[in-house]
Amino acid sequence: MSQDRTISRAKTVSLGADRPIRLACGVDLGPFTVAFETYGTLNADRSNAILICHALTLDQYVASPNPVTGKPGWWHTLVGPGKAIDTDRFFVICPNVLGGCMGSTGPGEINPATGTPWGLSFPVITIGDMVQAQVRLIDHLGIDQLFCVIGGSMGGMQTLEWAHSHPDRVFAAVPIATSYRHSAQNIAFHEVGRQAITTDPDWHGGDYFSHGVKPHRGLAVARMAAHITYLSEPALHRKFGRSLQDRDSVGYGFDADFQVESYLRYQGSTFVDRFDANSYLYITRAMDYFDLATEAGGVLANAFRDTTVRWCVISFSSDWLFPTSESRAIVHALNAVAANVSFVEVNSDKGHDAFLLDEPEFHDTLTGFLKGAEERRGLPVEPRKAPKP
Amino acid sequence: MSQDRTISRAKTVSLGADRPIRLACGVDLGPFTVAFETYGTLNADRSNAILICHALTLDQYVASPNPVTGKPGWWHTLVGPGKAIDTDRFFVICPNVLGGCMGSTGPGEINPATGTPWGLSFPVITIGDMVQAQVRLIDHLGIDQLFCVIGGSMGGMQTLEWAHSHPDRVFAAVPIATSYRHSAQNIAFHEVGRQAITTDPDWHGGDYFSHGVKPHRGLAVARMAAHITYLSEPALHRKFGRSLQDRDSVGYGFDADFQVESYLRYQGSTFVDRFDANSYLYITRAMDYFDLATEAGGVLANAFRDTTVRWCVISFSSDWLFPTSESRAIVHALNAVAANVSFVEVNSDKGHDAFLLDEPEFHDTLTGFLKGAEERRGLPVEPRKAPKP
């Protein structure tokens, strides 16, 4: 029964036809499509909805198999019946972000005005724009207030943006492994990826569609560089060390002698099958532009003044892409406005990637926080079922 | 007078014609060319020579203007009359590594057997091979024992290799910001750079010479990715933060909005004017292959058993490419064989790059160590002159 309810119901919805959204760049966008998945059942008073915001290269398939890769949902260990985000209790919504490439309006989709893919004519978007599109989706679903907004990495940026720009529509917020503004180092890594893509001759100024090619080489290099930043040195050392790939001694050549090389090449080559290069440009740019302190006039605390949102901020000790210091800055700002905030730095050596992995301390933290928030929110208390084996 | 002596005497020498070096890959190489610079004067008993080993993308122009870039020598703050490496007292030798592209034999040079550039027919070399070539240079200069071998990063690997394979020819050794084996993370970053180069269509399987092009795009991306690893997040934050480049607000496009983007692009574009893409492949490979513990049968301490070398190991607190833990592992191995070793972790927020910068604590450490070693070696004690203003 509850197993049935975890079967995803793939949906897309066209929004903003009569009332476009005004993007940060000044362009009015509408109609636009949001592709999303839901899990569980919305209760009668529409108070049990959890919005999950995805990271840079992820998508709406948070708890159901990804139709492109065939792999399980990217948070299937966390979202499902009896799991930390319990789909027997909560109605979970996960939309593909604006600018994405899994069905939501983005540079790879057809521009209705021209009948051809947007490409670089797609307006540059921001995290705030992604959230604007999500607000329209939540309106469409008839939900006044989300019980919780949760997201890691770029999903955490969206979570912060939701709580900042729509505090009355968010009961609780869980920003994970994220920051209130993209650091210089992270902008630099993104710029390397963008340069790899845009200097690939097959990119054709973003118009590769009309040339019948794709900038696979550049996108693969971008992914490889980014992938290193998702891991930690200890995790790489433990997983690969200097172990050789299918050989007893080095080959004195440029094949992938080391397992870590082979692994990275595989990461690059599989990524190009599921991700659009222009989307990569747009979404990385949105992250680079994110700076909630500047949005709030230079003082981060002002972004959350008088907030009634219940907060749980989570970081991972070995995450060097979004280090704990960034989460701590968020917590300090929330403390400065006397917000209701708990903060956990999960001890893990798995780097930024830890937020996607089966980290018991992380899952327990989330379970505990949601249970407390549920009681505060006065959601009907049902006995929790044991997770399926 | 001493100013005169710092004028470099550019030299190249052809070595190994009658007695090739046997490379680790099994190939016999000879004759081969070593391009090198010297500074100061070799004393009568040839006991005051310091060999400086350069890092990945550097060269022999350690203390004199680089003829390609016109910039001062890369360690001009450290090497010169009255400086930490005092060319009034020491005879400084800095060779371009085997595989390099500043005059020493490498993939961009002409293969005498074919009359065309080596390209990928150049044998894959190791740090040990670089040192073998340097040994022949030192033989050629009539020097039995080097007073000191000094190097940072890949130069530190050569320093370790010298002390391991020719302990009787090294009185003192200063490995700086380095490791006894390249880590999985560092191999991964190198592999990203190599993939950027080899997937550039202008690379042509390494034979770009015959096509009249160069893989500038790939090499620039490789440099950009690597450059981030040379810096620290605090240094990037202090230097650039989220400051915009020549604009008051973001441009909602893919131009270099942020100063850090503009800086990185500049680093990439200037690098391609001075460095050969194939050399980049070969030298990164040599670093990846370096593993002194494995060379010594799995126990690093065995690499230095019975060593009489005087050691000064130096690391920098914010270096995450070659973190202090790597230097500490070297020190532990040296302690295990009761070596004469001092160790300093210099407090700096400038990342790996700190070894190239004007870091007073680093310079003072080196000055003090060399002074002590000079006395131990019984070098003629001359009063030190004040540095030139």
C-alpha cells in the first residue's frame, strides 16, 4: 500500500501564461514549464507538503528511478515510506529547476516564440528566479504554506531564498551543505567548467543543436573538474589511493593507469549522456550570482529579520566546497535575529558528496528535526511505520 | 661587482651521447640536452653548489629575467646577492627538467633520429629520470657533492629523489611544499588537465606541430583548473571575494563578471604563450608516477636509511595541494632513521603558491638552515653582505 504511494507521478505543468514571472535580469518569462515529481499524499488541510530543491546537476527524480540513467532516485535512502522524509506522512514535491534539462523550461527547451531551442537566447536566471517558478508551482498545487523546504548545495541556496523571500509560506527550512553566497573559489571552479564547454568547438556559441553535435568533450572536462570538488582527499585516498586500474605496474603512457583516472573519465563520459551543456552554463551562473547578504543590503541577518521559520542547518566536516564555516555564518545571522535554529555539523570524511550518501548521523538529524517540527505544526500524529526492508 | 655575478649565464649542454641514461620506462635516452642557468661562482674546492629544482610549469630562470615572459626570475626574492640563497656565497645551478619546454630535451624538441619534434613518441619520464639527467649535468660541471638541493612542489620531489638515490652527492636537502608520493586528489586534478588538452581537436594526438596549430583552448583550461589548486580559499577571498570586474552590477551573461573569472582567464591565456601542451602532459605524468615509498619497497623510511643528508622540510599551513600532513610524513620517515632533520610549517594563508612568494618566515627559515649547514660543511666563512636595496 505505502509502497504504491512511492511510485512517482511524473508531471509537467505550464505556468505563467497570463502572468509571467519577472526575472532578475528584467525579462518577463511566461508561459514556462515546470517538470516535477511528487511522492505521498497531500493531506486534507494541505499542511504536510515538503518541497525538496535539487542541486546543480540533479533533477526531480529524488525518490524514483531516473528515466534517463535508470538509477534509483538520488535521495532514495532519505525519501520514502518510513524513511527520514517519510512519504507515508508527508507529500513530497521535487521540481526540476528553471534552466534545467529534465523537462522544466531551460536553454535546451524549445522557445515557443521561435520554435527552436532557446540556446543562449535563454535569459540568464538566478536562484531567486528558480524559486519564483517554484512558488507558482506551489500556488498551482493549492498549497499556502510548505511544511518544510529542504535542499543540499544549490538546493540549500533555494531553501535559503524561499525562507528569505516567502517567510510566510515556509514553516520549516533545512539548508544542507550550502552557503548564503557563492565563494570566489567556487566561482573559479565554475568558470573553469564554463570555459571547458564554451571553448569546445562543438559548442558553436551555444547553438550546437542546429549543427547536429554536442560539446561532449568540454562538458566531460567540466564534470571531471567539478567532481573532484564534491569529494574529499581522504575519501579519494580511501577509495582509490594510488591503486592501478587493471594492471600491475604503470604503463608509461597516457591511458588511465590509476583507478582514480578511470573513475573520473567515467564520471565525465556518463554525465554528457544526461545533461545539457547550456543548462550547465546557466545553472552554474545562477549559483555564482547567489549572494543573500548583498540582496539584504549587505547584512545577512537582515535577510531573515522577524523570521518565524524553524531552521535546521546541516554541514559536513570534510566538505571543502561548502565548508562548515559557511553554514556557521548562516547560523550566526539567524541567531542575530533570534531565529529558532538548530545546527549540526555531521562528522564525515566523504566531502560535499556526503549529503547524497547514507550518513546515519545526517539522516537521524533530519528525522529528529522533522518530528519536532511536525509536532509544532500540529500535524496529525500517526504512529511511524518501520521502514521497508 | 656582486650585481655582475647575478647576471645569468644561459647555457645548454648535450649529455649522454656516449653513455645514454636508462629511463624508468626502459628506453635509453642520449644524447639529450639540458638547458640551465647558473648564478654566483663555484669555489675552488667545488663545495658551494646549490641545485635548485623547479616546479611543474617553471624553468631555469630562477633569478634572472625570463626571456619569454620578460618577468623577473621566479625566485628572485630568494636568490641573489645577500638574499636567502646568497649568490655572493653559493654557486646556484637551475636546470630545466627533462621533458620541459625551455631548452631541455622534451616532447617539443626535435628528435635527432627523425628531424621532427618528438611529440608523443617522446618516452614517458619520471622524477627519477629528471634527476638522472641532472646528475649528468653535475658530473659535467665537475661537482662531486652538491652543498644543497632545494625545490618546491615538483622541485621538492626531485630534492627527495636526489637524497634518496644519490645520498653521497647531497650534503643538505630542502624539500618544500611537496610530498613523497602524489595523492589521488592530485592525480585527479592532473588528469582533468590532461583530458582538457587531449580532447582539444587542435591537439591532433600530440602532433599539432605538423598541423600548424596548438591546443591553446585545452591548455588554458588545464592551467585554469590547476591555478585554483595553487591558491587558498582565504587568499582568493581576500584578493577577489565577489568583486565585479569593471562593472557595478552583474551582467546576466557569460562574460567575466567577477574579478576572479577575469583573473583565471588571464592566467590561462598567458600560460599558452610560454608552455608546450605536450610538456604539460609529460611533466604531470612524472609527478603522478612519483611514489618514493613504493620505490623503497613500501616503507618510506627505507628510502632514507643511513642518510647523512642534513634536512630542512618546509610546508605552508594553507597549502591544500601539498598539505602539511604530507611533509609531516616525510619528517616521520626521516625521524625513523634518525636523520638530521628540522621541520617548519610556515603560517601563511596564501596556499601552495606561498613557496613562490615573499614569505618572511619561509625566507628566514631557509637563511638560518643554510647558515648552519654552511658551518657544518666547513665552507669558508665570509661576512655576509647586506642585500642590495
